[in-house]
Amino acid sequence: MIDIIASIAVRLAGCTLLSWLVWRSFGPAPMVTTLPLFGIALARPLLDLAGVLGHQMRRAHWRDVEGRHYAYRGRPVRVVEDDEQRRWLRLADVRAIVGFTASDGALAISYPDGVLAIGRPPVPHVRDEALLAHLGKERSPEAQRLSRWIEREIAFPARRARERLAVRAPSTEPPASG
């Protein structure tokens, strides 16, 4: 982008210098004939600059979800990944798809390490393994299809990433006293 701006500056300076020379030599009326030169010299660099700015704006807009956009049958599902490469799905998105009746409190009791409020304002999220366990108890066909999608698109890649990065699951056993 710097080279485009430099090109615009150099071309603008050249056109201005030429216009100034024509003005000094022949007066203001013939100087008007140099104005099309500005359009010819600056058109391509200005279009290039507009294209680069468009790409950078698009990149800045999608930066937060780049490579992490999940959608189940056209419905977006917000997925947050923590430091241990565990993936948390927004509970409202899952409910919009499946419509199961378990409340946030019931899920938090059933899966104590599987439900967490994330973000500002805090929104309940459920860990992928806990959601798979819960969906395994549901008998609706949509819950089974969603369970297969979560396993294939979210849980399995997260497990592979943890294995590749040698991230261990937090231990559920009490520390040994001794």
C-alpha cells in the first residue's frame, strides 16, 4: 500500500509541477488544458488504492472469526476456543437448532466442568464433550444429526489439535497427599 501512495504522490507532484510551469509560461487559461493529465496519471493508482483498502477493510471485519466460523445447516454457531484447545459452543445457538429443554442450571449440575459463562455480558457456553454427552441422551433425529456434526466439525479437530500441541486434559483426580 505504501508503494501505491508513493506512486500517487509522485504523479501528483509531477502533474502539479507541469501545471505550474504552464501557468508561469502561458498564464491561467492554457493551464486548464493540463487538468486531464491529472485524471490520466492518477486514475490507475487511485483504483489500486481503493482495491487495497477494500481488502484491508474486509480482513479487519472478518479477523475475529477467520478460520473459526461454524454453521450448522446455515445457522451460525458461535464457538470459543480456550487456552487448552477446548471448544465451547454458545448454548443459545444450540437451543435454536435442537430446542432441547434442559435449563442452564440443570446442564451446569449434570456437567459441572462443561457449562461456563463466557464474554461480556456473560453468555452460557457448553463444552463440546459435555454437549456430545447431553445430545447422546436426546432421541430426536435433529439432535443425532447435530451430534454427528459437532463430533466431525468441532470436537474431533479440537482433539487432534490438543494431541498435536501435547495439551493434556486437566486432571479430575484429587492431588495425592503425602
